[in-house]
Amino acid sequence: MAFWLAAKREGQASDWIMRFDPRFWTVNFPRPMMASVVSTAPDALRVDAAFLRRADLGGLIWDSADTLDHPLLAYRTDRDYAHTSLRLRWRSSGIVPLDAVNGPTLTIEGKDAAGAPHTWYVRLWNYAQGTGEDALISLNFSALDGGFSLPADADRVWPGAIERMFISFAPPGYDGASADPLPAEAEGWIEMTEIAADGARAMLEIGDVMVPATGLAIATGFDDQGVQTPARLLRSVCQLGYRGSVVHYLGMSHYFRLMGAGGAFLAGQGGDPLNAPTRAWHRAFFAECVGQGFSPVASLSYELLDQHCPDDWKQRDLDGNPALTGWDPPSTLLSPANEAAMAWLQSVGAAFAALMAEAGAPVRFQVGEPWWWTLANGRIHLYDDAARALFGGSPRAIPDMRLPLDEAQTALLDQAGALLAASTAGLVSAVRAAVAPAPVEALALVFTPTLLAPDMPELKRANLPLGWAAPAFDRLQVEDYDWLTAGADGHRRKAYAEVDARLGYPPHQQDYLAGFVLSPAQSDQWRHIDAGIDEALTRAPHEIVVWALPQVARDGYVRLPQSPQSGADPMQAFDDVLYPLALGRDATVTPEFSTSVSVAASGFERRNSLWSNARLRFDVGPGVRSEAELGELLAFFRARRGPARGFRLRDPSDHSSNAMVGTPGPMDQEIGIGDGLACEFALVKRYGSGEAAQVRRITRPDFAAMFVSVNGALQVGTWTLGEHGTVVFDEPPAAGSTICAGFLFDVPVRFAEDSLEVSGAAFAAGEAPSVPIVEIREAS
């Protein structure tokens, strides 16, 4: 199926929103502070904040340029605020009030009238009527002054080039510099209601594309997108064509309540496991999902930001080093053996399940990528104190998972797998108990490139335990994006088979998670991801989930749904049958290119080759030699419905990898160089030599006449023939190896016209009919 990476809107549907629409504000804050924003009405929003230090300062932000939405859905950039006004009612509690020093300030970043960068600090109290916690605020951007005291400190805002603005908020006791903790966590909130923009530029054009339903679901993430409003996120989900599930990764850095302990701020120190901003945001998110017909899935992992994780909760390797990921700052992994860590994780799962039930959403809970952390160098983290105790006090050392393991080492891995399975079962049980007697759908997410790493064949004992076998979970969710984007298709296929055999979930009890693209520079990986979605559809999973919305919006990915009126079958219909008549000597074969030639007045030419490969045309009519063959031609033409269905044709002048018609051999054509990962190599034939050679894709080889070699060695029983002339190896050829093939082949063709005119009298008089046939392009 086709996809598109949209860079901008070019003629697609648009609409208008009020500038300062509550859905499109965001929040920002320094860690470990937490804040969230929710749109509560068409003209209202609410900010919730949790402060931990005297220097904590948050911001409620309006950006002139929409850098967060998908290009087809973003609002238009407009930095000119001249003759525009903003009015709102302000209410707050638990923060420095409007009328105090360090009270909420509108910071405006932009340029002055001369074009130089400038920042203005507009004290909102100067434009307020009411009290410090309940006031009406009116801002006219063409008559707005920065400065604490007016008119003494007046700094007139230039409204013609504003980049962004943010309203600051801070806790009582804010000092602006000290990293000292507050005596206790301080919670505050802001409500802005009756928000109204007026004046010359009070409205903004916004993308209003509505992609038809693609049949896919999508994933979101609180760590990445919790600074936006739930309404904004789900607007994108709906209008980009996603339906069904919204798999929501709860994250590892923001959702938990923190408490000061020994100079750090740690999770799990008692009380509500969730902070207030997280609760407010997810209450709105789950309700918005229900309102729009989506089914949310809460995804909770064993991963926690390292700086907020108690030391004894962390998995550790043989030398006592904590499990640390490659993120910056790093996260760590909770030990399934640590009772306190697992009890806390269970309380988190129960809290989110209760929020889903409160919103009226079916409770669907995913245990996300639970594993014993293992580094690429083979170091597995099975040796934290709690794990050592459960494994007998002095468990067998495993210094490198890549090396052959003895019986005691594999037994330890089996113990670790059983412990991991017991911990996930305990987590699911806690979620079920939190909402009983309501049902809970329990899911597990497995990441095959890590759990089934080829260089660590025994790792599955610990990280893909038999305790997860059906029916331990209602459904299994599988992702393989590292292998997918690297072209490691052999590893992927073996992993699917091994997961199926080991855990026993049939396809209709599995989901496939497609993605993801780490950085904008890797956006070409969407080609592999989209192809992976097409491939997954052939396995008929329960659901396919695109991972994830932040990358979809950033790169402009659009999955283009197939029109039912022009479905793939009629457009690509091909009957894998050979044209039934031998081509006579009088049949014509015409290779053709498409070249534009521009001739200057002086006679010089500029030539542009539009096709990289020739396309063949045939006229097979002169090959019809009898009335019986004529009848066979007519029957074959009708069975193909004229040009509607393709078929094979053996070109008598060029049908071999050896020269044109020679006997094929295993070294005829080089089809690739191994990289140690790729298992699929497309058949090609070269015409000419060197860089000037034309490379032709061969999509319809004769399997009975095929030979494949690797570094000159004939391969027998190690490969299969895939779709469109692709050699598929069981194991990836070694890096640097040369893969060659020899073959006979046919040309994929169709009849060129809807009619076939045959005159019986002319045929009897020896005049051959004209039967034009044209080659079909099946691969580039």
C-alpha cells in the first residue's frame, strides 16, 4: 500500500481556529518538577503543577509556529500580532499570585522593530482587574508594555514578529536560584477561562485533512506528548485515519510522584504513586478516547529514569553495575526480584486502571517490554541483591551471554525467566483487582531483536519465559523495528516462528507494532516500516499499531488507504501462466525507452532519459499458424479479460541469464553482496558492463532452471524463491560474500488493447492478425 511523507499542506482541506485556541497551548518545566495542560472547554484550559524545589518555574506556552502537529494538520505560522487582543479570566491556587513579586509573567520572545532579537517580560498583574488569584486580564498586543512597574519600567512590545510567548508559574517560596527542595511537594493549578482573541489577526488557518480509515491503530507516549493537551493528540489520531486502539506508553520519566530523599528525588516513597498533573492529564485523555470512539491501552514498563530510581530497585550485572540504557539522561530497569519495586509498580498499574474505569473505558493493560537488561557485550543484569537472594545467595556467574553456557548457567536463566513471568503475573493480577469485577484485557509486548538476539541464543530462557505462554495474557504484541529497518528479514521470520512455537498465541491473538524512526535524518526508514505493515497484513494479526504518533507527526507519515473501487487485486491481477503459443519467427519484439530530446536553435541537443530500464512490446499475431491456434489465442485473450490480467511470455530472443539464450549457470549474474543481516536478494540481469550497464529486474524466473551461489559455492536447500523474483536465504549470507544466480526467465506482460480483431477470411488468405502485448513493470 502507498504512503506519503508530507512536508507541508499543498491545497488540502483547511479550516480556521481562534488564535489562542485552548487545545494548542503546551507546558514546559524543568525536571523534577511536573506540569500538564488540559483543554476543558472550547474557551478554557487548566494547568496542574507539582513543585519540588524553590527554583521550580513552569511555563504555559503559545507558539507562533506549530512544530508539534502533523504538517497536514498544523495551524499556519503567523508571527504578526498587531491589532490583536487576548482576553481571559484567570483563576489560580498553590502558585505565586498575580499581584506578588515573581507572579505570573508573560514572556514574549521575538524581534524588535529593527529586526533584532528581543525578549519582553509583561507582568500580567499590570493588565488585570480583580485579585491575585481571580482576575480578568486584557492584552492588546499593539499597546503592550513589558516591565514590572508602569510607566516607569515600560518596554513597549513590538507585535509584528513574535516567535512565542509563555506564562510563568512558580510555587510559593520561589527564589529563582536555589536548588534546595521545598519542605514538601507543592501542588498548584491555573484555570484560564473565557479565552477570546479579537482584532485583525484573531483567526488562524489550520489543516483539516481527514484521511480515510487506514485499518491501523496507533501508539502515543506520555513522556513525549504529555506537554500537549489530550484533545490535540486525539484530533491528530482521528484525522490521520487511525482507529481502534491507542496504545499509550505511560513512560519512564514523568508520571510518578517524587519525594526528596538523601539529596535526590525518588519514586515510590509512599502515598499516591502518581503525581497530580499526571492524574489530571490521563483523566482527560481516557475520557477523550472514549468520547471519540478509541480504545486506549495503558502500557507500563519496568523502565524508570535512573536519577529517580531507588538504588536497591535496580537490576545489576555481575560486578554490581546498574542496568542503564543509552538514553540521555539514562533510564534503568526495575528488578523483578525486588518486592518493594514490584509492589510500587503494581500500585502504578492499579492507579492507571482505576483512571480508565473512571472514564468508562474498557480496561486494557499492556506489560511493556519487561526483561532482564542485557548489553550488546553480553552482560546480563541478574545480580542485584534481591535477585541473588532468590537465586540461592551465590548464583552461577554468567559473564557473557554470547559464550556457550553450561547446565548451571542455563538453569539460572530458567529461574530468572520464571521470576520474570511471576512478576508480570503479579502486575496483571494487581490491575485486575483494582477494577474487579470489571474485566481487564491483559497484553504483553515483546521486542524480538533483543529477546531473540542471534548471538545470545539462550537469552530467551530469561526474557521470553515459558510462563508467558498462552493463555497467560489475552494477547501478545510483537515489535521488530531494529531488524525491519536494518533489512534483517531472515532474523525477523525466524523470530515470528519461534515466538509462535514457544508461546503459542495464534495470529488472531497477536498484534504487530510497526515502527519506529528515531531521528528525522532516518525518515527513509518509513519505506521499510510501511512494507512491514503490508507484510504483517498477510499474517492476519488482530491489530497493527503504528509506533508512534510523535514520529508520524514529525516526519509527516501518511498511510494512504486503498480505495475499494480500485482495490489492489484488479490493478495488479496476474495469472501465473505462460502464453500458450510458441512465438514464430515473424513475431516482433521491440524494446523501448522514453527519452526527451530538446534541440537548441544552434542544433545542440539536451537529452533526458526518463526510464532507467527498457520496456518491451511484442506483436505475437504472426506466430499464430492455424485455426486451432487462433481459437486457443481467442480463448486465452478472453480468460485474461483483455488487458485486465497479466501473464508470462517467453521472449525467444532474450530469456536467459547467460548471454541472451544460453544455458544458465550459478555464476551468471551478481545479485548482491552479503552484509550479515539481509536474507533477500532480487534477481537482476545486466546489459553492458561497468557503471554504464543497464540493470534489469527479473520478476518471473523459471524456478526449475535456477541456480544460486555464494562465493562461488552452489547453494542447494538453503534458499527459496520469494515474490517477484527474490532469492530468500534461510540464513543471511556472511558479510562481504558475493551472491550470484543463473536462471531462465519470462516477461510479465498483458494484452495492450481491449479488443482483438481477427478476420477469418484474411487469416485464411495467409494474413496474420495483429496481437500487441506490452510488458508490465512489477519492480524497480
